[in-house]
Amino acid sequence: MNLNKNIRRPMFAGLFISLITNLCALGIAHAQDRLAQRQTQALPSKIEALKLDVPAQVQNEPGEAGILSSSLVGASGDARVIIRLSLPAVGKENSGRFSDQLSRKLDIESEQAGFLQRCGTIAPGMRVIARTQLVLNAVFVEVDAALLPELAKDPAVTRIAPVRDYELYL
């Protein structure tokens, strides 16, 4: 039987897609079986003895060492620090739409402006070195290190860490 090329190509493409679909389904089924086996396996006795009765919960209150880098706790004098804020950076969102990215950037700039305005009463001598929105939502500042625990209490702050060897390139 001599089939035309126009008929053979779609037929082989359909067979190929069917084969790939079946192989994927088999792989998923195998992975689910392995997961079910692992969930029903007993832990070794040494590990079972270490198991907690209640899951551990770690909560950092504003101003705790979890937000403020341990190297800055009790520090004094001027310090250059990076203050990370709560909204995710523009690059963290995978929306390819320009309007979504622009909206996210404006939201981040608004959060940063609000934070810096609130800092005006806590640290009036603070100097803003740089602000980032694309890769990281953060402000780089130079401030009296004694004021950092108070800045860490701001609800928008997620982390304060020292800046090492920073230079602003234009």
C-alpha cells in the first residue's frame, strides 16, 4: 500500500504524540507509586526518636535578630545597610506583560517611598544611597546603626543586613 506523504506525516505525528503521552502517564504513575511507598515506610528508630510531637514554628517579631542581621545587633556609628522590603521584586513575577511589570514596579516604588517617609521621623539623618525594584525590592541607606532595631520594627521590612564594598556606578 502506497500512502501519500501528506497522509503519512500526520499519521506518524499522531503516533509519536500518543507514544509520548503514554510514556509520560507511565512515568507519573510510577512516581506516584514511589511516593506512596515512601510515605508508608517506617522511619529508622534513631530518627523516629528525634521526631517532634508538634511541628516547630518559628516567628520573628519585628525588630528581632531574624530581621536584623546578627552582625548589626548592638552596632553603633554610621552603617551602610541594605533594607529589604516585603513586596516581591519585579523580576520575581513571571508575567511577560509589560503593563503587569510596570504596575508591580510602581507598587514597589510606593512601598519604598512610604517606608522612607516613615523613617524620616525615626532616623532623620538617614541618607539613601540607592533603591532597587527589578531584582530585589530594597533600599540601600547610610544610617546611625543604633537606630536599626527601631527601623526593623517597620511592617514592610523583612531583612536588614550590612553592605560590604558598595560603590554606586553611574
